[in-house]
Amino acid sequence: MARLVTLPKHNFSFTFFFVLSNQIDILIYVHNIEEVPMIKRPNDIPNCLDLVANLEEFGLSKYESMAYITLVSRGTLAASEIAYYSNLPRTKIYTTLKKLERKKLSTLSSQKPMIATANPPNEAFGDIITLQERRLASMHNILNNLEKLREEGKKSYEEKKYLILEPNVVVRKIEELISSSKSNVDLILDSWGQNVVFQCKPSIATTAKKGVKIKMLLEIESLNTEGIGTLSDCVETRSDTISGNILIFDNKKIIFIDSTNGKASLVMTADPFGSAYVKLFDEKWRKALRLNVGMLDDKVPKAALMLSKIVESDLSQVVLDMSMNQDIDYTLLINEIEKFGSDTQCRSIEEIISTIDCALRISYSGYLKYENQNNTLKLHSNSKDRSIVPWALIIVGYIKKFGNDAQIIHDSMGLKTNTVYIKILHPTVIQVAE
């Protein structure tokens, strides 16, 4: 007797015909052999864990990601099959599938048992990608707007930081900055700068009376500029070899004046660039020649200015060394002076007396006077911080150069009045204009 047995479809489907003969089942025919794909579990899907992590970037939970990957790889499945293939708890599968449906990632049947089908990835994530692209474009737009603001702010900052002044507004701007200064005004001026700044004398005088410290460093070559002697007594004035015009207000605002065209630039902030010029002024001020501006209305011999500058700086150490020695080499002293140029070379005793008298008046508030009755020179200085001895040594050196001799005699009150007498030892006639 023959019997037909059909096995359930799992991996393969077989239809068998058996013949019962002598209590032995004999296979006599195999029918309809059907090959079915092997079950794919998460571990069988390449890069499954990476895909799960990537889908979490789209806002899916781990369970949602695993369920969706299973549907994409397997096609339409019942809820129980999805739980099996994705290794998800059966108690969580229905909730997970409902969430996928709300996110438009899958479609669920209304029949029971529930059947789920994955929506194609391009459709499922298209809206999300579009949204992200819009957000990215919006972020780029925000960055572009911020960059524009930065550039405009930078441009505005640069405009505030550096301002070009035309010649016709330079004086007015300088007056404004002088009047608004609170602590100090430091000026380095050549002849052009002096002509510009001296137009602001009323503002300078008013500001100085308020207690603002005003320092003016003038070019030696241009000290004969008209009106220098009428500067306020509150303005401290010195002279040096300089070039250019730098005007510093409260160490925060700086004006540079171009002597070739009268234009100026205003630096509005004390940045490192500006701070370097503040330091430059301080260094030059310490080395510069102090001036008595009241003496600068008359024509000042250039030799007097140059000689003062030499005594204050280049010659100071030489004179100090000589004053400490009993045997002074006056020839060396005069040679050191005259090597600086023709402006420092005097051709007679009268000329050196006149030159040194002028130098003492403009830089020491002093004088050199010839007393004919006893053939004596009197050197006097009101400066309390500088010695008059170097000038006495220079005078003796020139007297010796011109074939005479002299002796230095200190006043009995010399320590208080800084007065020195020089006795000319050999009779001579000296004509010095009073």
C-alpha cells in the first residue's frame, strides 16, 4: 500500500512517495524539489552593527533600526518573523513596528496576524535628508551672514583705528585732541610740524593750565622757527636730531603728519603699533637737549645748539673722565668737539664765549659773562640737576687753543648757585657784545 507524505517548507520542500512492502518503507519517487533561501539573522547581514549605528543618526532607536534592516533584507514579514530574524523581544515588536509606521518607514496591514513591509529607503529617508539639507543650507547661510558682519565690523574697526586727515582739517583735529587730553600730550615736531602745532598755542596753554603734562621735542635744525619763544611756560621743551612728526595724546591717540604734503593719519587706539611710538618718544626724550624756550625768539646760533647736544650726550662721558684726572688733555677735548663738524668749530675767544653763553641760556637757564676789570669769565647756571663744570673745561680748552691760559675758580657758594669763574692768566683784550 502506497502512502504520500509532504514535509513542511522550511529550507527545502520535498514530496515523497513511499511503498509499504514487507514492513519496509522504500522511497520510490521524489517530486517537486524547491530550494528556499537560508534565513538571514542580524549576524548574517554584512556591516549590520554599522547600519544600526548609522540609522540611529537618522533618529531611530536600536530596536527600530534592527527591525527596519530585517524588513529591507527579507521583504514582507509577519510580526513574529520580524522578531525572530532581528533577535528582538516578542513583547517589543508590535510597539517597534508602530513607531516605524509613524515615521513612515514601514507599512502595516490591518489584518491579523500583523504583516509589515519596509518602505523603500529613498522614500523612507527622503524627507529626513531633505530636512537635513535645508538645515545645512540654513547653517551655511548663517555662517555667511556672520562672516559679512565680521568683515563689516573689521572694516568699521579699521576705519576707526586709522583715519586719514586732509591738510585743511589737521589743525582743527589737533586742537580738538589737545583740548580733550586728560593726562599728557607728547609731541615730536620737525619744522613743518612746528608750523602746524604752533597754530594751536591757545589750546596748548589752556590745556597745560589744567595740569595736563605737555612735552615738546623739537628738531634742532628748526629751532629758529618764528614763535617758539612764545610757548607757554608750562610746556616742557627739548631738542634733538629728529625727522617726522608724531603727536601722542594720553598714550591712546596718535597723529602722524606727512611733511611732504601736509596730510595726516590718526591712530585711534593704543595697539602694539601705537605703543611702539610711545616708547620711542620716551627714549628720545631722555636723551634730548633741554631748552629754555624764552631764549628761542632770538636767532640762535646752530653751533650753540650742537655744542649743547654734544655736552649732554656724546661728550658727557669724556668730560666726566677728564674732570676726574689732574692732568687734563684739553687738546683731546677740543678735538672730540670739533670732529662733529664745522658747526662746533670756533675761531676766536669772543666766538666761543658768545656760543657758550647762548648754549647756557637755552639749555641751562644760565649765562657766560666776561668781566673786563679782572679779566675773568663767570659761568652761571640755575639748573639743579646738571653741572656747569663741563662747560668750564671746554672754555679753558679753547682759551688754550687760542694761545692763552686759564684757571678754573669755584665760587665760595658754588654748591648752591652752580657758579664757576675762569681766570684768564695772560692779559688780553676781549670784545664781547652784551
